[in-house]
Amino acid sequence: MLWIRQLAIWRAPLACAVLAAALGSVPAQAAEEAKLSDESDSKRWWQGGGAGFTLPGLIGNWHFYQKDGFRIDHSDGRLKMKFNANLWVDAGNIGANDVLETAFPNLTGDTAQFSRARVTMRGWAFDAGDFKLQLEFAQQPQIKDSWFRFEPLPYIGRIRVGNMREPYSLENSTAGGNLTFMSRSLPTDALAPGRNIGIATTHTVFDERMTWSAGWFWNTGSFDSFGGAKDAVSNSIGRDLVGRVTGLARYADEGRDLIHLGLSLRHQNYHDQVRVRAVSETALTDDDLVDTGRISPNSSLQFNPEFAMVSGPWSFQAEYFHTAFKGGSSGDPRLNGIYAFASYLLTGESRHYDRGAGVFDGVRPKRKFEWGGDGWGAWEVALRLSYVDLTDGAVGGGRQTDVTAGLNWYINDDSRLMLNYVHGRVNDRTVHPAVDGGRVNVFQARFAIDF
């Protein structure tokens, strides 16, 4: 029977979740530090110490302890480091009709893999600022974040230099571990930027009711077939000028009642080819069901309005993406997409909002799951509709619509089990392999743990 087959496919993430629950998982993170984004106050994450041990060294004493990760502090407090790890196990089944099976022979079947095996080092150095180095080892080793951020300057805010995610879009700016679904939506995947090398600044005003970010980047996009290639550091294909502004039209009850508005703008100049594509909201395949292939525009202008609302356990979020290319052999194609989702926390929690960054930073269970106790963690149901259109004029990347249903179990602050079902439809793709009338169904599960 189908449900027995699916249960067998998902036994790896389910077994991990049961083990984490039985052991109590790793210790719960401190409430104020659990899920701070990179844009939050640079000093908040390292303040305070913890029990541990101290070892003498050639340049002073070093204190080793556990607090929201493994930490090492110098005795004079001028150098502090924190190490974290993320491990995500995905498993599932992809099914498709004959149209997509013919176009993508390796698309369908059962799959289990590590979708994330990541080590992160955060640090504070000599009262100058903080830094981050993040390495990914799952599927294809690569550098993710690698930057240094200086202490805030009046009116300018925090300046950051290095390889980082561009400040564009609410969902794109939200850390992967804080997303409601297993993967970002189709238009975010296709039309939002990945990590690039550059310089950016972020500031908050009006008592953190408003944030703004701006940056200049070398676009180091990759044409690799690997699904996460837009984060890969490679040769520059152009330069980006980007900015994002967010505001809280309403903020009450410590964030349980809020309305978020935002707008991102991005201008790009190209000196190499561009490729726009999207996977069907899963990490279990690298087949891009919609894909423009390589096109050669001279420039592009992108804009992205965003909306989100929280009302107790209810949450709503939506964004529109538009990219207008100019010049080159492909004419002036306009590509766009939109997504919207609603979620409800059955156990009464609310999605937590980071006012210093203008993003959501996850769900924190009121009572973590404990065997024999009265805590059951947090449970959430969610439904998303997303659409992306990569066909216009001479560009025939295709149009795709996905409906995604999700069930999330937040075992504690550090571990969660996610179940997603995705139904996708692909039409009007003329780029090889051509697809019209394609249908895909993805049943997938993820167990995620953050050390």
C-alpha cells in the first residue's frame, strides 16, 4: 500500500526524531539567543558566560563552555568564538506523469540524503565587530557565509564586508532553519539572489519599527547543475546594487499581533550570461523543472513587495517578484512570480519576529517534548500556493504552479520534524527539454537538528 511505502521511505528522519525526543535532544537554547538572525545586534549573541573550564595559553587564559553552541572566550573578553552545527536529513518520494518522466528520466523515485551538514563559527574580535564563517559539507562542499561586520556607525548602521546573502525579499532573508516549509517557494528560488561577495549596511530606526539595508555586490552566480549553485563562489557575471526597507504597520502583544510590510529593489549589470531556474520546492532532486537556459541581457531591474501578518497562532505571508531584463539577444523579457501561505500553530505559539532584522526567526515551543511529561512541543499546519513565470518573448523557461501542504513538529528549540506534500504543474517550457502538461508529486520528510 502507498502509505506503508511512504512510511518506509521516511523511517530515517522519523527514527532521528524519536531518538532526539527520547534523549531530550540537545539542551534548549537561551530564549533571547535561540534564533537570532545575522542582522540582529552584533553584541547580543555573545553576552554572558557559562559554566565550563579554563585553560592557560601563551597569550592569556581561555574559557571553554557550552551555551547556544560550543564557546571559547579569551580572559580579557576581547576575543570570543562560538561554534554551531546543523544536520538535516531528508527522505521522500517523487512521482511524475509521463511528460515529466520523459523530459527528466532521473526525476522520479525514492530518495534519502543529508540536505544540510553545516558548521558555523561566529566571533567577536577586539571591540571592532563580529565575524562569521560557515561551511557546508552536504552534497557539495562549499563556503556559505564568510564576512566581517563592524560596530554600528551613527546614521549608517552596521557595515558588513564579505560573502553574504543579499538583502532582498522576506523569505530569502529568512534563515533556512526558520522557514515554515522545507524549501523556499518557486519565485524565491528562481528570482531572489543567493550569496554574493560585496559590502552592505543595515540600520534600524523608530525603536526597531523600521529597518533598511543596502549593498553593492559582485554577482558570483554559478551555472553548475547542483541545486544550490547560486550560493557558490565562482567568477563574477556582473554587479548588483540592492536595497530593502521594512516597516511594522502594527506591533502589539510582544509580536503576537503584527503587520509587516516591505519592499526590495535590485539593479544588475551583466558582463556574462544569466540563468534563471527553480526546483519544485524540494531538496531531493537537482532537476530544474522551469529553466530559461543561458540568456545574455545587459542589465535587469527587480522589485519585490512583501507582506506578512501574525495574529496569535495564525500567520500569513505573501510576496511578489518581478524581474525586467534589458538588452541582449533575448530581447527584454519580464519574469515574475508570487507566493502566499497561511499557517496555524495548533499548540498556541506564534511565529517569532526579529525586529532588528525585519524577518521571522522561527517558532519556540512553549513546552518542549519530554517522555512521560506533559510537554508535546509545538505543532503547526501550513498551506502555500506559489507560481513562477519564466516564459516571455524569446525566453521559454516555462511556467510552474505548486501547492504545498506542511505539518511541522517542533520538538524543542533545537530539533524539528517536517512533513511536506508538493503538487506541481509545469507548462509552456520550450527550452530543452520542452515540457507542457507536466505533473509532479513530492512526498517528503525532514528531521533537522541544530547543535
